[in-house]
Amino acid sequence: MKITKTNAARLLDQAGIAYELIPYEVDEEHLDAGHVAEQLHEDIRQVFKTLVMRGDRSGIFVCIIPGNREVDLKAAAKVSGNKSAAMLHMRELLPTTGYIRGGCSPIGMKRNFPSYIDESCREFDHIYISAGVRGLQIRIAPDDLIHFAHLKTSALTDTEAPAAE
């Protein structure tokens, strides 16, 4: 199967960053990280989801968290210099980032938004992030991603996400 390189992959290539593109089968009914982890046969704690947020002071920022966790809005607001933060409305995702739900990569957004990754990423030799399209993940060393994307690490989660049904 031929894998088409995404913009995120091309940016990593240009920077000389080691990564691997991993395809998986998309289920439009289940775009969650749990489904992706199942398809990859990987620990859901290594499959990171990219959440686009809006702060009351700074505007748009990005949180990258493990697939089995929920973002702690207070922690996200604090680390980004806001008093409060909320998820960006889904209808705003494509025009703001250039990506759709289930295919939002922290690499290659329309603009370089301030971005934060949960510190748990460093527990692993590699993690998975969206390659920028549904059905394709990037397997990458957390430190390579942190340095390339200028991410700040922080505790961003509070609870495990409810199990997908």
C-alpha cells in the first residue's frame, strides 16, 4: 500500500527528524484515540490526541495529551497564561488549523500556535500523533517532537477519558 506523505511528514523530512508513518483503518463512527490505539495494537497512553483550545487572554493554543486522558482545563489555562480555556468549536477547527477532527496534527497547522504536550510523553521511547489526515499516524520520539514543534511540557490532564462504547 502506497502511503501519501502529508504536510506534517514533509516538514519532518525537511528538518531531518526520524519518524515513521503508520496507516490504520478509519471508522467514521469512532474517531477517538481508543480506536486508533486498537488499530495500531499499541498502548493508548502512547497515542496522543491534539486538542485545539481558546484561552480568554491568549486566544488559540494547542494541547497534546494521551488518548486515555481528558484535558484539565484549569491546568491548560494556567500553562498558557490564561484565566480560563475551552475547546475550540469543531466548526472552527478546519479554518483555524487546516485540519479536520480525527486528523489534527500538532505539526503543520496554518499558524504556529503556542503548544503544550503532557509530560507523560517522556515515559515512552516513541508516541503516536496524527499525521494530518484520518487513517495515518506519525510514530516519533517524544523529545524529537518537543524540539521540532517547540512544545512546552506540562501536566495537562486530570482524569482518564471514559471508555469508548
